[in-house]
Amino acid sequence: MYKSITDSQILISELMLPSYTNFGGKIHGGYILGLMDQIAFACASKHSGSYCVTASVDQVNFLNPIEVGELVTMKASINYVGKSSMIVGIRVESENIRTGNKKHCNSSYFTMVAKDETGNTVEVPGLELKTKLDAKRFIKAIKRKKTELKKQEELNTIYKNVDEHLNLLKDYRVKIDF
Ligand SMILES: CC(C)(COP(=O)(O)OP(=O)(O)OC[C@H]1O[C@@H](n2cnc3c(N)ncnc32)[C@H](O)[C@@H]1OP(=O)(O)O)[C@@H](O)C(=O)NCCC(=O)NCCS
């Protein structure tokens, strides 16, 4: 079975309240991450027809701070499906209500896995790619997964033999004490 991307797309808008701020008076990054996790869950659950768990989150860069009183809009759609996993792409924008000025605050990719009521993973429907943008997003997800796998393999070698990598530390502000 294949399902369309538009059927599970989610859009939410929320006004940023003073209670969401950090000590610097800007909106707390953790609050935004929590909202992103919820919207990823809603999108993935809609596509799969199952409850989902968050398996991983691709790197999140906060490009611009979000101010109290701004309207934050998050758009989520399925970018990729594997067997039981789905990658949900999320774009976060905030808007100054008075000026209408919009800022791109971050884009991130949440990997969600569908599970049944006993906690076993379940197969999710395939994805109908109806536009070139849909295909572009799917291909980007495949490439990101491959890059991530390669990076993990490379990082694992450090744990296996740290001595071979100690030389790298000479340009850094560390004092080796062992
Ligand atoms: C994520 C989780 C379901 C993976 O379970 P698992 O037994 O390792 O399952 P599998 O190895 O069969 O992997 C299932 C799918 O998840 C994907 N996956 C597993 N770990 C992943 C990770 N860290 N990042 C991205 N994808 C991951 C696999 O690639 C696989 O995808 P596919 O079915 O599309 O091929 C399991 O580790 C889990 O339940 N983690 C806790 C999730 C959670 O509680 N999240 C909230 C945190 S507070």
C-alpha cells in the first residue's frame, strides 16, 4: 500500500508566551524541540496508522532566536519511508505579528518508528511521490542516511583504538594527563 504525503502533512501555529522563555528572554530551545517532537509524532502516526516512537533527531541548528509574542508555525511532512521507520522533515518559522516579518528558525529531520500495541515494530505504507520536490526530499534522506552511517563507522574506530588518534589533540586546548 502507498499513501500520499499530503494525507499526513501537519501544520501548527502557536503564539509564543512569556512562560516559554529562557533566562535571556528568548523562547527556550527545548520548548521548540518539544513541539517539533509532537508534530513529528502526529505526522508519522497519521502516515503509519500506528503509534510511533522517536528513534533519532538529525542535527538541529537554531538559526534565529524566537521572541515572545511571535507566531511560530511548524510544517511537517514525511520525507522518507523505510520498512518500519519514517523520516519527518520539519520546518519552523516565526512571524512578527505587527510587521508580518517572517524568519526561518530551523529545519530538522526526525526519524520515527511505528510500533504495535505489544511494542513490536510494524511495516509502514510506502510513499507516493507526486512532485519533483517529493523525490528531492526522499533522495536527500537516502544520502543523509548513508553519510550518517559512514560517520558512525569512522567514529567507532576512535573507540577501538584511541592511541592512533591522539595526535589530533595537539592543536586543541587540552592538557593530556594520562
Ligand atoms: C528506535 C527503536 C524502535 C529501534 O528498535 P530496534 O529493535 O533497534 O529495531 P530495528 O533494528 O528493527 O529498527 C527498526 C527501524 O528503526 C530504524 N532505527 C533504529 N534505530 C535508529 C536510529 N538511532 N536512528 C534512525 N533510525 C533508527 C532502523 O533503521 C529500522 O528502520 P526500517 O525498519 O525502516 O528499516 C528502539 O530502539 C526504541 O524503541 N527506542 C526508544 C524510542 C523512544 O522511547 N523514544 C522516545 C525517547 S524519550
